[in-house]
Amino acid sequence: MDLNFDSLFNHVYDVKDCELITYERGRIVLRTIVNESCCNPYGMAHGGFLYTLCDNAAGLLGYSLGSYVVTMQSSINYISSVRNGEILTIEAKAIHDGRSSKVCELVVCNEKGTLICKATFTMFVVKKIEEEKQ
């Protein structure tokens, strides 16, 4: 079987059209639309795109808690597929706000409320935001 890897991996996930809906301490909500560059060869949003959305949301959630964070551990469960043109809502909530780590749960749903994926991210605190101001 001859695979053309260029046609399979010819894009970078396009998350630039994310809209911030809710931003409060320990909870954020983002909205984005799945576009063709985010889809796999089967016409469905690629799992890596969904993971990237969750990873970015987890980082923003850490910021809402007053810290610069990086991903230390994550787990994601893909429940339903999503196609080009569908609108996604990503909700992230803090379930642990520690000194050196933050844990957040993320839920991604489409515009009909169908659960697309659910993730848990543990974020390592690199630096507190107020430390930067000193």
C-alpha cells in the first residue's frame, strides 16, 4: 500500500478562530468552528485538533488562576465525531488549584449539545503571574 504522507499531514491545526465566551477565575468557555484544515482524511475533526483545543483551554484556565502553566499530564476520551462546519464549545473548570499544579476538567460539545470529548489536564505551574510584575 502506497501512502502519501504529505496529503495526510498537510496542515497545522487552525485554532485561531477561537472566541472567548466566558473568562472567570477557575472557569472558561471557548467557542470555535471546525474547518477543513482541522479534519482528517475521513472528513471528521482530527483527534489532535480536539486535543489541541483542550490543551490551549487548560493553559488559559491556568492563567485565570494566576499562573503560567505547562501541561504535565493529560487524558482525553473521544466520544462522538464532529465534521467540518460544526460549532464547538469548550468548557474548562478547575478541580484543583494547588501551589505547584492545577487540575482541570474539559468538556467539548457541538451546537446540539452532543458530547464530543472529555479531558482532564494536570498543569505544572511555571511561575505565578504576580512574580512577573516584580
